[in-house]
Amino acid sequence: MEDKPQPSVRLTAAERCRELWDDYRHLLTGPRLAIVVIGLVLVVGILIYRMWGVDDLPPVEMLIPQATPLAERSFVQSEPVLILVHVAGAVKLPGVYKLQGSGRVVDLVQAAGGLTSDADVDRVNLADVLFDGQWIYVPRIGQKVIPMPVGGIGGGSGSSFDRSGPLNINSATAEQLQSLPGVGPAIASAIVKHRDRVGGFSTVDGLLAVSGIGPSKLAQIRDLVTV
């Protein structure tokens, strides 16, 4: 009895691919698999190249940052403020000097040639700040009476006064108090305000209660003041 041929079964594309995979997958192992993968990559690359072409690829723009030019800066150099200050007493070259507004008494003394050998430097505040129209007197050793210039201290009020003995701190004006070594406008004003608040000084040591006056400054002016 002859065998009848079996009717052929039509396979779908998916089934055909699965069948081919089952037949040849033993070949796609190890180095063979790597070769196949590389080949597929090359094929895909060639297809992309032919479909789009090099000219159709989007251009790659190189963004180069441009240096921003520095803005021109104009530096306006202000002229220094100059003041006129008079120095007298135990300096080598007494007189009127033009100095910068930020100067100190030590700058004025240096401009006047320095101190003389008999200068009582302990009674002068060399670190005091100068101001326009100021009069600085450097006393000599043993000198108790400080001469006063005609026109007063600072040249602001134009008043004139003279003193032949110690300065009375209960009656002296702020302008007169500035004739004392190391006493500037701020300390002179503080003395007057404290004096008015407490009703006057009973002793010279009462100046220690004034802001800005300590034992060393009081020692500088003790022999020059009275109550």
C-alpha cells in the first residue's frame, strides 16, 4: 500500500523565521555571533547613508563664545583736600604749613623741621588729627604758660583772647580749651557739655569723667588748667 503524500502546510513568515532560527542558531555562538552583529551594524549604516545622504544631515554648529570687550572705565582721581595749619613753639621752623586734610600733628612737626632739643613732647598729642585753621603750640620743658595767638584757635570765630596763667576749665570756652595739648574740638566740646551737666568742676581731676580724657592726657594738661 502506497503512502499518500502529506498535504503541505503553509507557514507564516513568523513561523518560518522561528524555524530558520532553530536550524541555524547553533551557528551563531561565540565569534560567529560577533561577526553577524558587526555585519548587521554595517548594513544598517549603509542603508541610513543611502536614504539620507551626507548632505542631508543636519549641520553641526560650533558655538564659539565671543569675548565681551571690557567696558572702558574712567577713573576720576579727586584732588586731595589741603588745609593750612600754624605750628609754633619748640619746633625748628615754626610757621604756617599747607598739608593734606588727613594729616596728623606728627606730619606738621616733620614739615616744620622736627622738634627742638627742649621740646616737651610728652605734652603734645602727635597723633591728633589736623583741621583747617588750627594752631598747634609745642611747649618747652618746664614751660607752664602757653601763649595764645591773636585771632584764637581754629580761625573760625575770629575772637581774640590772651592767657597769662593756667586756663580755668570752669569758665573757658570750647575754643580756648583747644589750646591745651591733645585737646581737639571733640574733647573740648565734651568738657563743656560735662561741665554744664554737673554744674562745674570742683577739682582738675574731675576731667577724668569726660569722655576722651584719661590719666595720660590729664597728666599733659594738669599744670596748664585750674578750677
